[in-house]
Amino acid sequence: MDTKMQEAIALRENGRAEEARVLLLDLLAAESKDDAADAGADSISGSNAELLYQLAWTHDVLGLEREAVPYYKQSLAIGLPLEQRIGALLGLGSTYRTLGEYTRARTILQQAAEEFPEWAEFQAFLAMTLYNLGEHGEGMGILLRLLAETSANTGIQEYRKAISFYADKLDQVWK
């Protein structure tokens, strides 16, 4: 990883996200010039995927969600290492949700949850999105299953089977 990118990440982590954003944008401009000179045209190379991801994340931290979206999309299109791909998918899905683009958020988060079933955070953000879409039963079911599967609380574990059983039967009445 480039030392300037490491510096920008450290700035963001230390509450200096605007300084990080400026540094990352400068890096992108410099790399884009290099790529254009190499290709003879305006282009973004595969080496920029991490830079684009860091830019997206930094824009999100600054509350600039709409500006973050194209950076997330480009970084994912170019290709990221696994951990960063997970972060970018969660970031993009969550950002779509905060922008009120619930259908797009649902698509991203469902695909990510299927691709990475061991990453519970996708389920949590998907449940929030389902709430926003008015699909309260499905969202609540996801959260209940997630609670039953991941909680270390003794009481939750004692009733884990019942919580899981009722997760998709919230509206059912037994007679």
C-alpha cells in the first residue's frame, strides 16, 4: 500500500477525514494522469481499486454519501481483495439505504449476504433495509435468527430454538 494512502487512512482514523479526502483525491488525480499517459487516454487502472474504496469510505465518514457511491461502484467493478470487497459491499449497501435507495440497497445486501453468509453484518443491514421497504416481518425474522445465532447471552441461548422457530411465524396465531 502506498505510504500516502496509509497517511490518508491514518488521518481518517484520527478524525481528520477532510484532510484524508484531499490527500486521496490528489493521489487519484496523480494516478489518473499516469494512467492517461500510459494509455493515451483518460482511464482508471486496476491499481486504483483500493484508492477508490478508501475515497468512498472517507466520503461516507464525512457524510457525503452521494459522492461515495461512484467510488464504491468503481472499486468493486475493478476488483478488490476479499476484506476490502466485503467493506465496499457493506458500504455501498448501507449508503444506498441512507440515501433512500432501498431497492438498490436490498439488492446489494442480499447478494453480499449470499456471497458471505458468515458475515452477520450484511444480515443486520439487510434487516434495516427491509424495515425501510415496509417488509417488517421479514426484517424482524432476520434479526431474530441473527440474535439466536450470535448472542452469547445465557437467556437468549436458553431460548435459541424457540426464537429461531418463531422468527418466520411472527403473525401466526395458534388455536
